[in-house]
Amino acid sequence: MTLLATHRLSKDFGGVHAVRDVDLVVEPGAITAVIGPNGAGKTSLFNLLCGVLPPSSGRISFLDNDVTGWSVSRIAALGMARTFQNLELFRGLTVRENVQVGAHRHLHAGVVSAALRLPRHGRAEREASRRADQACERLGLSEVRDRLATALPYGLQRRVELARAVAAEPKLLLLDEPMAGLSGGEAATVAEMVSGLVADGLTVLLVEHHMDTVMRVSDRVVVMNFGEVLADGAPAAVQADPAVIEAYLGSDDEGAA
Ligand SMILES: Nc1ncnc2c1ncn2[C@@H]1O[C@H](COP(=O)(O)OP(=O)(O)OP(=O)(O)O)[C@@H](O)[C@H]1O
Ligand SMILES: [Mg+2]
């Protein structure tokens, strides 16, 4: 079964073809990486998939539903969660509270309204609390879960954001540069944690510039350039593809070397 598929998905911003005729297929239970130079359209693609941006044309199918034009919250409720390229944690909330926002999957979309509407009583809260604790544990955050999230070192903050998405117990998790700004050791830890989640049945779509990590953990690599898919295949095949090498050498994307 295909988990997610796009058909000629496109997004234009004025004259810029941020995403152009992308046919992407995501099979369940694997890590599919989306790589490409800066401005290639990776984040725009994520924003289309999770409903933040309406496509200019093309279609998106997720879990056998045509979700083209669906709202963020409706797509989230069906089972998609994402993290952001720039950290978006709530000031004034603890790690656990930040993560618990994600555990209310139906509220997940409007994170701000979700934060304001955290239910204080009842079964839904207990369930969200259980999911939050579990996600904290998966991401190695149990010991810091009562600390203010924004007071933690940057590397741990990135993991809080990951835990928040995991707490939604999604079918598909979109990670936009979860290792950005991390040291080699921290990035390896995150990679290991993500691999562990996938081993337990989660499906991940990963945008990342840490090339060695991408090549090591991904089952499949999709390369974007100028909004289009340039290559799609096994990591080794993609790495050896002359068109891919050319795209990277032709850019000054240092992270991609
Ligand atoms: N909201 C927007 N309005 C106008 N242009 C945009 C908008 N968002 C993205 N773009 C443009 O679309 C193109 C793709 O941008 P996008 O952020 O998707 O790239 P990316 O692959 O995620 O890059 P990076 O690796 O730097 O994060 C770029 O030319 C960018 O300037
Ligand atoms: Mg981006």
C-alpha cells in the first residue's frame, strides 16, 4: 500500500516555480529523504503536503483519501505530523506541556490555539498526558520534561519539537531539517531515535542537509532541484548520479558536499 502520493504537484509564487510537477510516492515503514540545494522547494513541498499551502495545481493522496485542498487540522487528524525548519516551541511552557500540545492530534494544526485550549480534565487529557510521556521517553527527554523548553540547550529543543510531532502518533511524520545546527554527535543521536521510531512502524519523510546521516539512515532518497524531482532511488544510486553531483557542485550549498 502507498501511504502518500502526489500527482504533478506544483506551487508557484509569482514567477517562482517553488514546486513543479512533483510525483512523489511514500511507501510505509521507511525513511524517505528529500534533499536538494537551498531553495530547491523542499519546505514548500512539506507545506503543500500538510495543508499549510494550497497547491497551484496537482493532487495529493494520503491514506487513500484525496486530501488536496484539505485544511491543516483535517490532514493532521488523518495522521500527518510535522516539525519545522525553524524551532517553534512555546515560551513559558515546560517540555512536557510543549509535547502534550502535539498529543491532541485534532488540535495539532493550530498549535497556538491548541496551547490555549489544553483540556485540564478528563480522559482526553490523561490520554494526551500518556502520549506526551511516552514521546518524551522516546526522545530521551524524560529527565528534563518539567523544565521550560526554551531554557534547554538548542540540541534538546530540537528534540522537544520532534517529541511533539511524535506525540500525535502520526502515520506519517514530516521532519524539516531536524538536525540543523546540531553537532555530529547530537545529529547521530537524533538519527538513531528516528530510526527507532521507524523500526516500530512509523513512516518518515525527512528533509536534511546532513548528507552522511541522510545516506546512512534513508531507505530512499528523492533529490529536488529548482522545484523539480531530479533523481529518486536508493541512496547509493542517487549519490552516484551525475545529474545530482552536478546540481550540488553547481550550487554553493556547503552542507551538501
Ligand atoms: N512564501 C513564499 N513566497 C514567495 N516565495 C517563496 C515562499 N516560500 C518559498 N518561496 C521560494 O520558493 C523557492 C523554494 O523555497 P523552499 O523554502 O521551499 O526551499 P528549500 O528547499 O526548503 O530551501 P532550504 O534548503 O534553504 O530550506 C525559493 O525560491 C523560495 O524563495
Ligand atoms: Mg527549507
